Amino acid sequence: MTQDEALELARDTVARAQRAGAGDVEATLSVTRRFHAEARDTTISKLEGSTGRSLHVRIFNGGRRVTLSTSDLSPESLDRVLRDAVAQSEFVERDPFAELPDACGRFQGDLDLYDRALAERDDARKVDDALALERLVRAADARIVNSSGSQYADAVTTVALANSRGFADAYLSTRASRSSGPVAEDAGVKRTAHYGTAARHERELESNEVVAGLAARRAVEMFGARKPATMRVPVIFERDIAASVLADLFAAVSASNVAVGNSFLAEAIGERIGSDLVTIVDDGTLAGRLGSSPFDGEGVPTRRTPVFERGVLRTFLYDTYYARKLGARTTGNSTGGGIGANTFYLEPGTHSLEELIASTPRGVFVLDTIGFATEHATGTYSRGARGFMIENGELTYPIDEFTVAGHFGEMLAAVDAIGNDLRFDGSVVSPSFRVGEMTISGN
């Protein structure tokens, strides 16, 4: 289905809903062609190819909102489900904030979201890619004895959105990824690991050699790990784990959590929360990035929104509904059914990860976290972790079975160094960073 065809179907859905008695209507059609190949040992263990179509419709009748999703796009089916949805809206409680956005549009600029070479890549080459990655990861170290699979995947997506107030637009995007999950064994002890890369463009993916090398290293470097002593020391979060910390922080700046008091930042706009090094931005307009799009899930143009500037909390992130509820303006963060990140990231520093480690006389380097013990309402952070002990500015020995804990406000205030290793391989990303002191609970 072409962009024009998708857009025409979205427009037609709006018209059908209004003929069925709807007031305002929004229709979003997503069409995605997916490919996925997984290799284990010398064979392909999984091979999938599909094209999925999903239509999401929001109907507003005098403050009564009803949503529906369907993959059956036949005219008869659409007419039936739209009539049912309009009828059901009579039984929904009125909500004064449930309306379409006041203004829709698109970001005016080339976001470079589509890679023609990736979209036209031969499937046989993709299969070879997965097999080559599996060979490389198994050859990287004699202790790699198995894997949970080495994978190549890509997708080509068309999104079309139309509403009853005259907005109609569409865009095309691509995405590719490769990853591997090796299993290592040494003296009867097994260790697992995972590493992956993702990008809009095939040329921006990390190579099979890099992915295999990092995945294998992560699998074998934890052999001989010890449980550390309980202590208060500086903690360096490696960039992938730093991104998970930012994902927890995103939940605290999401207006949907703020509105119900489920955020420790609910009354903190304008306050200094982090150190001067902490500038965190949500940006849907970064060219070629996975979190970018010309408009959000309800047709509002994406934008760059500084959330923290030099440690000061400037804004929460809103869709139209929660912006109205909290007396603010949407920041273009609607997913069509909630609030989501565009590209939410901590601005990088100038130091390499190696320099961060070298400038830490004694501390902990966190490479992996386990569990979900974060409380957005109180700001409590507590995770099981694995990583390395840092002594005299060097990684000395692996450690595991410990907990790293603190309060988000204290953590942000104590950020005293940020790395330059930011990679835009997701919608929430971060460079490595160091917190001046945290609690390590071990022996």
C-alpha cells in the first residue's frame, strides 16, 4: 500500500465515521512490512516475513471518547465497527478534556527517515547477515558454547493520519537491527549476555564484527565475579544501563503520571533537580533518528523540548489531553493512546568512557541491572546489578549479586561526569555518566 493509498483510506474512515453519527474523528493507519531472521549455530532457526495493517480510530462525541482498532479494512467491516463505536459512545462518561488537538501539522524539514537501500535489500543477504553474526560470536571466544540466537530484522512502515478538522498527512520510515545473545561456559559456570544495534539506515548499524565482539565480551567478562562489600562509592552507568535510568526518569516527567500524583517531580517545575551537567531533551526532529517523525500520534508537529536545562526542570511532556487537564500546551508526545518519548536523551559530555573510569579512584561500573524496584511517586531507585569494581582508576574484577540504590533527585544532583559515547539507537538513549556517590548493598 502506497502513502497515497494509506492516506485515502484514513480520510475515507473519517468520512464513514461521520456518516455513522460521529462528531470529531481521527483515523491512523499503520502499514508495516517486517522481516526477521534468527540463526543458531549453523542453521536458520527462525525466518519470518509479514505485512501488517492496523487502523486506530478515535471518536469524540461531545466530550465522550471511544477508541477502536482493527486490521479488517473491508468497507463492510469498517462501517459495522464504526457504527458500533458511535453507539457505544452514548454510554461513556463526558470528559471536558477529551477532544482533538486545536492545531495539527507537520515538522517542516527533511527528517531522513527512509532508507531506500534497506527497503530494497535482498532477503537472502539478510539471512546471510544473521548466519555471519552467529559465526562471529561463536568464534570470538572458546568459552562461547551456545547462543539464544543471532538476529537480523528490519521494517518498512507507512503511517497515515487524518481527522475531521481537515488534517491529513503521511510519512514513510525504515528501521533495521542486528543482535546476538551468546552463552558462555567456564568450569561448569554459565553466563549469558546480549548486545544489539538499531538504526533507520543500514549504513548506521554497527557491524557484525562489532556486535559479535561486544556480545561475546559481555558473556565472558563476568566469570569469577564476586559479591562486593556494602559501601558508598561513585557509580558509573554504562550507556545502555544509563538509558534505562533515563527511561525511569521519563515516566516521572510524563504528564499522565504527574496528573495523578505518581511522580516525585509533580511540583518541581522551575526547581534545580540535577547538577549543571544535566541537560535532558526530548526531540522528535533529529534527522535520521529512530524517535523522529514529522508529527506525533495525534497529528501535532514534533519539536525539540528541553526538559532539564543545566539541572533545572523546565517542563513535563504532554499530549493534548493531559496538556488541557494541567493547563499547559502539548509538547508533541502523543502516541495516539498515551504519552511516549520521541528521542529522550541526556546531552553528552566530552570525556570518553575510559576517561570516566580512569578519573574514578574507587567505585563501581554498572554493566547490567535486574528487576524493577523504581518508584516514580517517591523517586526511589533500586536495582539488582552486575558490573566491575574500579580501583585506582582501573576495572579490577567483576562483581554481581549487589543492589545499587539512591533517590533520583540525589542521583541527578550528584552527576559529576558525562561520557561522549551517546548512540541514537532507540527512543530513550544516554551516554555513560557518573554519579558521585550511591549505595552499593552487598556483603
